[in-house]
Amino acid sequence: MRPIVLYGDPAIQRAKETGEARNTLERKSDDFDDQGMVSLFASKPCKQAEAWSLPPEMRQLIVDLRVELPSMSLREIADICEIRFNRKPSHHTGVTHGHHNDNGFRTESGV
């Protein structure tokens, strides 16, 4: 990004040299021009991650059900959540499928 910001090199040229997308380099250099160094370190919250998070009461119910009734399927737990909270956990929350730990939550390593 330095050649773009300091020397005004075209983003397309730098993109070819680095393998980074031209749009990304242009956006980052524009952010740097507007915000300075802070743009390199500031992370913007992901709105979608917030939408995928479950209410604490629902998370606790899922944990309790997984502990008390380990043989209960995730589909059954999702159905209970839908009845109780008018909302089913989405597969994005890591509860309805995939690898889960003993508490019913998705694990990154799949173990």
C-alpha cells in the first residue's frame, strides 16, 4: 500500500505485484488518506456476526439440554428453541450442525 499512498502508484500495478485485489488496495489507501494510521488497525464490527449470535437465554437452554439429555438431536433442540423463543438457531450459529463440543457449541478444530 505504501507505493500507492506515498508515490501515487496505480493500484492496478501494485495489485499485480502483490496478488492483492485492486479494489482492496484502493479502499485501504482511501481509508488511510481519510483516517491515517488508525485505519490500519481499526477493526469494524461485523453486523452479520451480531445477527447470527443467539440470545443468552437460548444459549443457556441449549447448553442445559445438551448436558441433561445428550442423546437429544440438534434438530430436536432447535425445535424446542423455536417453540420457546419463536426462533430456531441457524446453522450460522454453529448449533444445528457441524462439529460440537460437549456443551453443544461448534468447535473450530472439529474436535
